[in-house]
Amino acid sequence: MNLVRTLDRDEARPLNQLSGLPADVWERLKQLLLGGILALVLFLLSVLDPVDQLSWIFQSRIAEHDPSGDIVFVGTERDMADPNLPYRRVELANALRKLDEQGVGRVYLDIPFPEHSSVDADQRLAEAIGALGPRAIIVDKIERTGSSNDRVITTMPGIAGDAKRVVSRQASNWLGFSWTREFTNVVDGQRLPSLAASMAGIEDMREGSFQIDYAINSQEIAALDLAEINSGTSGVELAGRTVIIGEDAGLSETQQRVPGNYSVPDSFVAIYGAETLKAGRTGFLNALLALAVFISVFAALVMVARSRKRRRIGYAIIIASLPLGLFAGSLVGFRAELSYCAATLVAYAMLRSRTRWKNRMALVDNETGLPKLRALELNTSQDIHIRGHFVVARIHGYEHVFKTLPRVERAQYILKLVDRLRATDAALTIYSEGHHLAWHAKEEDGERLAEHLEGLRAMFAAPVNVAGSSIDVGISFGVAKLDGDPAARLAAAVAAAEESSEALQPIKIAESSSRFDELWDLSLRARIDEAMAAGEIFCVYQPKFDTRNGTMTGVEALVRWQDPARGFIPPMHFIAQCEKAGRMEALTEFVFEHACAAGRLMHFSGQTISMSINISATLLADMRIVGMVRNILQATGFDPRFLVLEVTETSRIGNLETAETVLNELKALGTRVSMDDFGVGETNFETFFELPFDEVKIDRLFIANMARSQKAKAIVASIVQMGRDARIGVVAEGAEDTETLKLLTEIGCTHVQGYILARPMSLDNLMNFQGFDLKNALKV
Ligand code: C2E
Ligand code: MG
Ligand code: MG
């Protein structure tokens, strides 16, 4: 029998004392947290800002959409405000008049005039502005000066008259981009709308800023030259539209960098801003929030996805979600600072691979670079079909050789031996540890293997040459057939190698597995009490449901043994060992104590469910069990009406009369009794008839086969009918799929336990267990 089994999902793994989580989950969470902290530090140093900006540039390029078309840019390539060139102001005044004539909607003058020019020119400009009335809007500029104080450049009142004012603030960052704009700015103590907000029609003086979306095609923004307005050759319909007059990108100070375009007029940033606001494309997720969401989702994944496959799927989804998020964001106009999430991911991946590397290193011999024996055990324990033999070669005189050879040459020595062992099979993987070299021989025939090993021994008659000196080699072998738990078999081969001797028994065959398992079982029996004390033995709880309404009516306590060295030991196996060791009572007491305390806790938290505990029929031979149950009920304060005793292995009841007395005493305490595994083994109707059971549990052999076998279905139906007639409860256990659940419902069996509904789980998980989706389980 293979004693090491892989675990059912979260049923039983070594738990971390502090958190109560499985140790590997806890480790992953810690590494995730570490990755998050690292990302936070990077965030505080703003190290990854350029990465985010790159991603935004990328976003701006992948999805382009058209501007509203309301806004027209009119550019000029000359400095219109130069006080020494009054004719330019006249030219501008003429252009404003032309715009007025064409019935323009609004005109934003994005060029400030802080100085006087000629009286006549100033007056002409002032008149042209005045003629436009409320449609003319003057833009004041806040310029970055490099020092802490920004410089405000405003148009003198003599020109602006009482035209409305808005503000434009240059705010490109060190990479030359302008990602945000304010809704309002304060100039001389007065809060004014920003140019962008005003053009978008937002003038409610709200504070704060918004993200500018650059996914607008700049070629689609209508742009004219001032001269075209004056000459009337623009050909662009301006009636009702918003015009912004500003300096062209040719004037060096005013050019601005936007994604996809290295120099656009400064006014364009305001146009992009206004178009963004008009289209409502201002969604933003900042780095901290993104990080918090990311880490929460990631942590949930780590906690929920307990198998490697699921985790990998989860990781793939999370990794893909970052670029997909960027892409989706560009479509709907949403920007996020995701670089710190990516940093967390990278840090986590690095920490994980370091852990994996460390684990792998623990399996590799430092000196020779060969895998260790433990690796052989792991590699073979995963393959249940593995056959053949383990061979362990013992090198004699190894300690002496090691004492005399320098470090590098030791490895050479071992590797030379390995070469010889591989003489007939160059691809053979050899594992090494200390003075042992081991491998898995596929040869199933023991005699032929022994012949082969004899041949190998002959090859070792010649000394090996290391660093100029020749060394004699003595070698002998221990062999174990792979007919049981690989770990146990490897240990047997090692033990045999140790017992082998060059002179007397150079090839020693280990005892067969049954003998070895027996030895192992002996050690198991000796360790029961220790394992209970160390928490290696513990209880899990599997819910039972009333499928009519989906309520959890009770749970069954199932005992588990997770051995640090051997892994999970199936209950059926160690319970048998407990019995042999005379520790059945102690184990039952242990389970009762934990399960009753757990039941009390559930009641305390408002879940009045029943607690089923398995008792072996062998314990019904005398009254000790009654005293034990009474004491535990008293000590834990658990209400006995909710305690169900599932009697297992009823065929082993020696004396029905005694068993009846014991069961009646147990029932007198207030508990109910159930006949477990009904229908299999040698459970018989006499037992059922003679003993005062309140419930039968139909064995999962029948339930599992119901969907396939008409016979199984008929047996279940008849047990259910029998229970109904005899007025005792019937529980079906081992329902694994929807089909079975439906059949049970049809038959009228409503109390069901099985993997389809819930697996055995830790008390913690049980307390948080939300039940199952009845509709989904039945797919109705
Ligand atoms: P049982 O009392 O019949 O317990 C039900 C067994 O069926 C459990 O196996 C449970 O995990 C499994 N099971 C439940 N639903 C499904 C399903 O849908 N599909 C499949 N394949 N299996 C399902 P487990 O935990 O391995 O226990 C095996 C047996 O060990 C129990 O059978 C019981 O006889 C014994 N046992 C477990 N705990 C105790 C204990 O504390 N005391 C005693 N005396 N025996 C125990
Ligand atoms: Mg049971
Ligand atoms: Mg059962």
C-alpha cells in the first residue's frame, strides 16, 4: 500500500501557528507583502514614474479618437505682443473683427499683452475685444520661472476691458509632458477657471485637477493661421465655434511636448484638456489605490487557489490583466499608475524563484553537483506506477579517501565513480550523498539486476586515477524492490547497503515491502501520542446538508495525521495502527475533545448544527466509552442533543447485548447514534435490528455508483425507503456530482454529505463557510 498520498485541496497541510493558514500559503502571503513593501518604497522615491508615463504614452498611441471639433486653433508664428511692433496688435484686432463678422462662438486670446504699445494700436485691439462682448475671453498665463514663485503675465486692463478672464498654467513635468490640468487657478488672490475647463464649459470653480487624455488625434484638431483669418482664405466655418488664438509651435518657448508629437503649440495642451473634459475621459487610479487593489486580489488568489495549476492560471490572469487594463483604459479614457503593481509582481516572482531555487539546492549535493537521495525519493514518489528497484552503492574507505584528498579532487573522485556506474547506461541519473550513490534501476527481475551489479563490481576492481594518484575502490550494493512506499523502499535500500559487506555479501537485497511497512507501522504506533501532542494529528470537519433548502444541518469530524517526514497518512491506515497499539481510546478521546469544543464554538457563533463523531465498534465492548463521553460533554459544555455517534465497522461488534447496553447508556446522555457505512463489509441486518440506531449512513460505494449503476441506485432507494418505514434518519455520503445529487433528491434522500457540497475543512474554514449554492449544485 502506498502510505503517502497527495492531499485533497485544503483538507490538511501543516498549518502556520501564527496565522492558522497552511505554511506554504503563509509563505506566499509574506513574500507578496514584502513585494508590496518594496513597491511602496519605490513609490515614495517616485522611481517608477517614468515607467507609468511610458505606459500612458503607449496608451495614447493605441487608441485614437476624434476631438469634438468645436474648438479651432488659430496660430501665429510671430510675437504678437511685442510692444515695439504696434502693427501686429492692429493685425490681431482686424482678425478679431473678422471672427466677429463670421459669428464666432467664443474667442480665447491665449496671448497676454502686459505692456503698452502705441496708443492707437492698443485702442484698436481693446475695441475689437470690446466688440466681441462676452464672447471674448482673455487668458492670463502662469509661467514657470524655475524659482519657487511662478510668474503671472496678465493682459493690461486698458486692452482687456471687462472681458472675462481665465488662466493657463504651464505645468509640464521633467520629461516634458503635461499629464494633468487644474480646473481653476488662483491669480492675485482671485480664483479663476482654467483655460481648458472654461473651453469645456466647466466654470463652477471646482478645485482639483484632472488627467488629460492624449488619445486624440492632433491632426484632427482644426488649426488655422492668423493670416488666413485676415485674408478670409481659411475656408473653415467658424460660426458658433470656439476659437483659441495662440502662438505657434515655431516660437521656441511656447512649444510643448505631447505623446506622439514632439512639438505642438502650448495652447494645444489646453485644447486636449478641454476635449478630455467634454468626452468625460478623465478616469484615474493612482498608484497607492492600484497597489492596494492589486495586493488584495493577489492575496485572495494565493489563499483560494491551493493547487499549483490553479495558481498558475491565476498568475497568468493577473499578469495579463496589467497590459489588458492599459488597453481597456485607453479605450474608455482611463489612466492608472500600474508600474508599482508590476514591481510587486516582479519582486514576488523573484522571491518565489529564490525559494524554489533554495528548495532545489537542498536537493543537490554541493560538492559534486549531483542530486541528493532525497531528490530520488521525491522524483519517484510522484509516480504511482513506478516499478523496478532502488540500488544504493556504498563506497568503502570513503572517509579515508576524503581525509587525504583536497576538496576539488574529492568531487572528481566521486564523479569518476559515477562514470563507471554509468558504463552501460550513459543517461542514468545517479544521486549522491555521503558515501552513497543511488539510482532507480528499471530492471524488475531481481536476479538479472544482481548479475548486472556483479558486472559493475568487476569494473571497480581497477583503481581510479585522481590528480595523478591511483586510488583503490571498494564498492557494495543495497537493493530494494519498488513494491511499496518509495520513501520507505529507498530507506530500505540504504539500510541494506549499510549491511552489505565487500567480502561476505556485496549485494544485499532488502526485505520485501510488507516486512518493511510493518517496521514502519511499528514506528507509527510508537509515535501516536507524540503526534497528538504536537498537533500533527488534528480534526477536519465535513458539512452535511439538507438539500431541500440547502442548510447545513451538521458536520462530521474526521481525523487527520500529517506527518512532517511522511506526509499525509490516511485515517484508515493509522486508525488500524492505533488499534494494534491499544491507543484507540486515546485517539477517540482526542477527537471527542476537539470536536465537542468545535461544536460548542459553532453553537456559540449562532450555528446550531449537529456534530457527528466516528467511534469504532470495538469500543462498544465495555462501559468506558460512556464515562469518557459524559466527561467530555461536561468539560466542553456541548449540548448532547446535537452529538451524533457514528459507529463504524459494526461487523466487529463481538457481543450484541453488551453493545446494546452501551449504546443505550450513550443515548441516555442525550446523544444520537448512527450506523456508518451501511451496506458494505459485513454490516448486517441483525446488527441494525438489534441495536437502537437513530440513523443509517449509506456507504459511499453505492452513492458514488448511483449515476452509473441501476443496481446501486436500487440499493440506495431501498435503504431510503427502509429508513422511512423504520422511522430512522438516512444520510447519503460521498455524493461527488450533480447527477448523483439529483438522483438522491428524486429518491427522497435529503440528507447528503459529499465533495459536491463541501469537502472536509479546518475549523477556521468551517466558521467562515458560507454554504453551497443549491441551485448551482442541482443545476436547476
Ligand atoms: P466515514 O466515517 O465513512 O467518513 C466518510 C469518509 O468519506 C471520509 O473519508 C470523507 O472524507 C469521505 N468522503 C466524504 N464525501 C466524499 C465524496 O464525495 N467522495 C469521496 N471519495 N469521499 C468522500 P476519510 O476522512 O478518509 O475517513 C475514512 C474513514 O476513517 C471514515 O469513514 C471513518 O471510518 C474513519 N475515521 C475518520 N475519522 C475517524 C475518527 O475520528 N475515529 C474513528 N474511529 N474513525 C475515523
Ligand atoms: Mg463516519
Ligand atoms: Mg461512512
